[in-house]
Amino acid sequence: MMGTLIRTTLKDAERLLLTGPQPDRARQDADLLMRYLLRKNKVWLLGNREKQISSAEAGTYLRLVERRRRGEPVQYIMRSVEFFGITLAVTPSVLIPRPETEHLVEKAIDLTSHFPNPRIVDIGTGSGAIPIALAHELPQTATISAIDLSRSALRIARFNAAGTGFADRIRFLQGDLLTPVASEKFEIVVSNPPYIPTTDCDSLSVEVRDHEPALALFAGPDGLDIYRRLIPQAFNHLVTGGYLALEIGYGQSPAIADLLATGGFQQIEFVPDLHSIPRVAVAQRP
């Protein structure tokens, strides 16, 4: 049975994706999905575009491409994402980890230098990206907990922890914010909570609006609802001299600074991302 050239199939896919939500990524996404289908790397694909794939493979590939053309994130199609150099599974039950969140991980790692045996808790862990990255970078002396309200998200987080070899380093708990650790204290509380205003829903890309979990995205009309609840809880769960590190949204730093100061925190600072946007808020309990 005759097949079809990889080169030709990629061109067909690229033409389809040019009509999708991110035409600037058409070629990149076409290549990614072909590599995913064939279980090959970038170097192999570059050197084998004149090879043939079967008609069945071409059909499967074009169905994947059509899903992407309709707006489904390529990470959900491939069921994986790279974060902090680690491959993690993702499904529509969890937010897709973003490169910006790596700044939060880096800051949390820096903060651990203040403590010989830091106890760290991640609030709203989703795929488990933050605690897994921390477990990967920190010695065994760091104790790591992770909490999420969503049971389905925790299933993915536990799967990722097991798949990366860190299941014994991270304690996963189900519940609202810090409720599951009501009697415990920590040196570091870290969180990438929902912070998109509900009023911004219509302006979001179709990939985010129609495919990622609303529970992990939206936090009231101004995007600050979770911060209003989390900041005072974190203060009560931190040891003296402990730190709170939060990822924040565009333009939220003045409001977050006010919430932190009102909540009793000191030494408030903001860490910018690669676009010089304040992305991580850090504050210390005196």
C-alpha cells in the first residue's frame, strides 16, 4: 500500500494550521505533532522528510492537526509538557505549566538557603510542576507538601511525581488552600494561584478559554479573590522569618503589595519575568 511523503504531509498540515488560532506557530506545531506521532526527535525529522508514512499514519496525524486547528493546546494533544527541564503529563484537568512559573520555582529555591531543613508547601499544585521541580533541585532535607482542591488534578500530580521518581519526596493533599494542614507550620509557602479576572474571559485565546480548567484560571472580577484568602492563611502558617512566594498577573503588583502589607508581611519585593513584568511576589513574616 502506498504511503505519503512526510514532507508533503507536513505541508498539508501547515496549510491547515495557518487557518487556526495561532498561525504563527503553524510550522512548529506541524513538526511537533509529527514527531509525537512517529516518536522521533527534531534531528530525525529534519533528516527524514523524504521518507514515507502509511496512509493510516497520515490519517491519524491529520486528525491530531485538526484538533490543534480547532484550538486544542498542543500540550493536551501530546499529553505532555516540558517544565524546568522535566517532562510532565498534562490533561484538561490541569493548567499547562508556563515558562513564567519557572521564575517562581527559582525564587523558592533561593529562599531555601535561609533554612537548614525547610518545610515547603505548594498551594494549588495542579500538575505538580512546582513541587516536582523543587524536589528535583533541593536536597532530601527539604520537606515538600502540595495541596489542590481538585481530585483529578491530584491524580495527575501523583502520576507525575511517580513518573519522575519523586513520589516519596512529596506529600499530596486534597483541600481548599491551607485547610488540609491546619495545625502545621512552614518555612516557605509557594503558590501559582488562579489570578485572571473573570471580566477578561472573552479576551483570552481559544486555547486557554475553551480548554484549560476554569478553576485554575479565574479568581473573581479583579483576579484577586484567592490572594485575599491565601495571604492571611499563609501568614498564620509561616514560622517567624518564613516566606510567602506568589506568582501574580500583569498589573497586579500594587494590589498584591497592599494585601501583603495589610496582612502583616514585610520585606515585600517583586521579581520580574523576561519581559520585565513583575511576575513573582515575595514577602516575609516578621
